[in-house]
Amino acid sequence: MKKVLKCGTLFTAVDEKVQKDVAVVVEDNKIVKVAPVAEVDTKDAEVVDLSDKFVMPGLIDGHMHIGMNGSPTMDAVYRELDTYVSLKAVNYAKADLLAGFTTVRCEGDVGFVDISVRQAIEEGLYIGPRMQCSGLPVAATGGHGDHHFKPGITGNYFGTICHTLDEVREATRFTFKYGADQVKLMATGGVMSDADEPGAADMTYDEMRVACEIAQMHGKTSSAHAHGAAGIKNAIRAGITSIEHGMLMDDECIDMMVEHGTYLVPTIIAAYRIVERGVAGGIPADNVRKAELCLKNHYDNLKKCVKKGVKIAFGTDTGTPYSPHGEQKFEFILMEEAGIPAAQILQSATIVCAEMMKRDKTVGSIEEGKFADIVAFDANPMEVGMKAMLDCTFVMKDGVVYKG
Ligand SMILES: [Zn+2]
């Protein structure tokens, strides 16, 4: 069935331009034509009138966790069976889709929950975004991802804990074997993990290099949870695709990201919500302390990253405390506060994320031949600011209208 979307204002994300009165023609699940309304034949087509809306490509959240939904502590993750987490996670996927996120990148979950949810969506059992999954992250003993504190237990949960280069190779192959699209590495300590410090490097350059090598052999991408400058530099030199958070970077990190073409996924909202809700919100004091430390210099560093031309990809760390699925749009406001220009923010949440995920041939912009993933808002964020992004009123994924 042919659909013609009459778009009053259109941002294709191919460039920074906004176009007026453009029609997007969709056949089955693909965009087949983008042309002025006057030039498009609507005979035998279903017309979708978006003439009073701001239309853009489906949003992409480049960093989220499908198995978590904003609880103040990590307790639920460690007490619930993976099967139960999966049952809840399909609802989170639906919330993301209806908020306008037609593609997401999962940055690690327990028990391959992300892979299961991805399969259920692809098979049409549930509705949700297209998903790029990490499966089980790869981590170091005592680092971010190593969450149990009984010395007699040698297993692990949120990630595969490795001690040697061969174990890193094996863990990377293991997550790919069970369906991961990329490998997630825990380069430094984190905020919501106990007994580590975000500024301290955990995985070594050599450990990350062998993981990146395996990923490259499989034609896959990689990402590094990294706050401290030393860990960020190790990851960049190892050939990582993206730095996640990067909240304690220094100027040399910025230069290296530019030089190596490494993406930065700032996830401002993750630290922001933890600081905002704090101990009063039931978040453990040590986690709040670490979030405050991380957030302190983040805005200044982001301004430098924009100035120097670092590729910034939109990501939210949704699932972390007080960041439930479907509510991650607030990151748009925080990016605006960080001084990132409007068009660049919109591209970061579309084409830049798609490029980072190596999916830009199929998603990330409104162009002929790409999947019909299209969303709309009542106001133009280029005119009224990013508050327009808080309420997505039309969602089409794969040519199917889910909202509006
Ligand atoms: Zn995360």
C-alpha cells in the first residue's frame, strides 16, 4: 500500500536544512520518493496529513539498557530472573518506540535479554524499535560490570569478567556467538557500580585492542564505557568505535577523538538525574557522589568537543536511576544547555547515530531507499528550541503508523 506523507516542515537529516511542503512517499516499508507536494501523485495512495507538523527521521538512542527502567538502585537487576527481566523489557521497548525512538543501541544487559527482545520484535510478537545489541559487556575484575562481592563466586552477571587477553578474546567471541551486534567494553570505573572509581582505568589498552580486533574481524562495532581520561585514551588507541559518557575527559582526549574519528555519546541525562534526585530519591550516597564528580566538567568539555568537531551521537543511558524508557527525550534539552546547535542535536539523534552503528545505508535520514522510519512533532525545534522534542505526536516505523 502506498502512503503519501504531506510534510509542512521537513528535516531529512541529510544536511542541516529545513524544507517546506514536501511529500514523502512510502511503499510497504521503504521511502520511495521525497519531492515537493505539488509534484506527487496521490492517486490510489493513503494520504497522511502532517502539514502542520515538524517531520524528521525516526529518532535513534545510541545508548540505553532495555532490561532496566530507572530504579534508584541496581537491586532489581540482580534479584530478578533474566526471564522476568525480558517480560518487562518488551514494555520498555514499546515505550521507546512510542516516544519516537525507532532505533536504539543497547549498551549491555543481563542474560542476553537485549538479544531476546530484539528477536521478539523482529518476529512481530511485540512492538519496539530496531535494536543494535551488545549482549554481555566485557569487563575487568573489580571494575564496572563486576558486581558481586563474594570471593567464592567466580561467575559474573552484568558482564564477562576477564583476566587475560585470551579471556577477553573468548568473551568477545562469546557475546557475538549469541547474537551481539557490537562489543561493549568497560574501560573505566562507573557511577552505579560499587567499589570502583570513574576516573580510574580498568581494562588495559592491550585488552581493549584484542576485543576491537575480534569485532573488526566480524565486521562489527565496539563501544567503551569510559569516564577517566586515561581509560578514554586507551580505548581510542585500541580502535574503539565510540566513547560512552566521557565525563572526565581532558583536552588530549578531545584531540584524539577528532584524529581517530571516534564518536562520543555524552549521556548527560544519566548523571543529571542521579544528581537531581540524589540520596533523597533512594540512590546510594556513594553513587550520587560519583555522579556529581562526573557531571561537574561535562558541559565545559562538551562545548570544547563541539568547537573541535568531535562526532557527537545522541545517547541517554536510559534505564539508569530515574531515567525510565520513553522519557529520554529530556537529553535534547540538556544537549541544548550544553551549547550544541539545534541542527547538530537533531543530526546526532538520527544520521550520526546511524553512522556510528554502521546502519546509515538503511536508517538515520529521510531518503529514497531507506526504511520508512519517520516521526513528527507539533512544533519546530529549530525555532522554539528542544522543548519541542518532548512530545512526539506521530511515529511510523517500517512503514507502519504506531502513533498519530
Ligand atoms: Zn549504560
